[in-house]
Amino acid sequence: MTAAGGILTVDLGAVAANYALIRREAAGAEVAAVVKADAYGLGMRPVARRLAAEGCRTFFVADAREGASLRDELPEAVIYVLNGLFPGTAALYAKACLRPVLASMAELEEWRAAGAPLPAALHFDTGMNRLGMSEAEADALAQDPSLSAGVGVSLILSHLACSDEAGHPRNEVQLGRFQAILARLRPHFPEAQASLANSGGIFLGPGYHFDMVRPGVSLYGGNPFTGKPHPFRQAVTAQARVLAVREVAPGDSVGYGATWKAAGKARIAVLAAGYADGFFRSLSSGTSEGISGGRTGEKAGESGGRVYIGGGMAPVAGRVSMDMAMADVSHLPEGAVKRGDMAELIGPHISVDEVGLRAGTLGYEILTALGARYMRRYIEDGTQSAAANGGKA
Ligand SMILES: *Cc1c(COP(=O)(O)O)cnc(C)c1O
């Protein structure tokens, strides 16, 4: 641990608690888990193993390679592949017992041709215009059973475009279209479950739950709502080691491009995390005379990043580079920050959503960009997370 520049602590107990919370919210529906993109950066295998232990049976991945890796971990799980069936890969899916989420007639045709009746999901577009078959294609399937003969349709699915905004009119439009599609198809596929809601959709009310809900980001402590607090427990703490603490003379600059200038005598902590670790370059902050109004040590608005270090918040100073970032710790007592200390980048003091906001993106992207360089540790129940609170690890 002492040799690690960055430490990423994943609290699987928090993931389990978030799963339990969603189960209560969506009581009566199956709660599947979306573990695509390495479980949003947290680590697909340990996350899926824990969720399976919590009773989760159905998982969604993005592609067949993720699916095959998950199959190694969970021989019994139901695994759906959201990106559908890639041309010429049906045998590969069948071998790992993966269920493609079929998004076109062409995919359906290929899956049928793969041989023995194989389970799959049918994906319908109800207004997002990303993937999915049309309402006209739903009609065609209802009228001509030969189009789907030999496919065990186990799930009928659609995806909401605006579930992060409860009041958005598009939600009800999509709900209505999905209900119409189900009314046409259910008589033909009596075994199929229906699923519409991702994390945000679950909170639109029971009318959106159907047989199965598909949360992703909420399991990992990210905010599925725009501009509204959320009830989920943060599951990730990211810390970076202090490589050096240095004094900077008034008027001197820090970092690439010399964009940050010390208004007065300043103290700067150099941290072992940069944009290669998902500490985005957009978390850079300009001159202490500019962005933070000439008052070093104060929070630099929401345009630059900040870290929790030495018992206080410290704004990023200058450009974030690949492997390092600098923080202005001038306002903290001398000696509060020492070489070898750990600074919190994400954690109890700085939520993943705050980092997203400051970086000009959202928590989803911060999580999935965490990078492979952190030393990772997984804790099961969160009781050890005090050791990861940005203090001295
Ligand atoms: C990613 C994804 C989800 C999960 O969405 P969250 O907003 O992270 O809960 C659910 N369904 C589909 C089709 C997805 O692509």
C-alpha cells in the first residue's frame, strides 16, 4: 500500500445497501444489475459476485466479451448483452450462455439461424432513437410468428431517454408506447418479462417497474437524477499520495502553461493522480488571481476541481497533468499536509457527482474513467472506510 500512488477503495457493502434500497423501491419487480463497463469502473467481477450473494440473478453487460468474463465468475446467472448481437458471433454468445438484447430484425434472424431455441431479449425503441426495433416491427412480429420462431423471447425491453428528470414529458410518451408494444406482443410471448426502467426510471413510480428494473449508476452511488439529491450510498473512495509540498513565491506560476499564478506566497501540494487516473484535465484551474478571485485557499467556484487534504478542502492549482495534479494548500496550517499523506479525490467529502459537475460532466463518466493505475481494495461492509477518509493512510 505504501508503494501505491493512488488507492481506490470500493465499498461492496455500499453497493449491497444500494441494491437493497432499490429492491424496496421496486418491490414486486425483479431487480437486475447493470454491470457493463467493468461495473461502471468499480470492477465487474467483485461487484457481480457480491450482488449475486445479495440475491441478484440477472445481469446486463454491454458486449459479449464482458459477458464471457462474467460467465466465468457466475456460472448460474442470467446474462443479457445490451449492445445486441454482433454479426457472425451467435455461436460465441451461445457458448457462454449469453442472451443478446436483439435490436433489429437482422439480429433476430441471425439468432434464429443459430440453431436450437435460444433465449434472447427483444429491444424496442420508444423514443430514444438509439437502439431498438420500431413499433411497426412489433406489429410484424405479432402478425407473423414465423419471424421469431425458434427464439425463446425471455424479455421485452425499452430504455428511457429522460429518466433523470421526473417531470420530463418524454417519460410518459415512452411509457405509453412501451405499453402499446407489450399489449401487442405479450399474447405471443407469454413467458417474456418486461423491463423499462434504469436507475432514474425506478423513481418515476410503480407504473414504470413492470417485471424487471435495470439499475446501474445508483448501485454504485452515483446520482441518477439531475439537480436533485439522491438516497444512495457512495461506493468509491479515490485517494492520491502527496509527492511533495512546496512553497511558491508571489507571482510565480504552477504547472503546464503557467496558467495558475500565486497571488501571494503560496503552498502547493503535488499529488500522484492526473488525467490518466480519470482526474480530468477539465478539473484544472487557472490563476489564483482569476478563478478563485485572488484569495488562495478558497473554493475556486465550481469550475475547478478540489481535493480534501490535511483536514480541509483545497482547490486544484494549475493544469492537471497526466500523472500529477497540484492543490493549493496555502490556507491550511503549516505542516497539516506532508509528503506521503493521502488526498481524497472522491470520497466522503467530495462526491463523485460533485467531481463530475466540476469537470463539466457527470458522475457516470467520472466512475467509468477511474483508470487502471489505482491500487484497488475491496471492502465488504464499509466499516473500514474510516481508514479511507482522506486522512493519513
Ligand atoms: C446503461 C443502461 C442501464 C443502466 O442505466 P443507469 O442510468 O446507470 O441506471 C439500463 N438499461 C440500458 C439499456 C442501459 O444502456
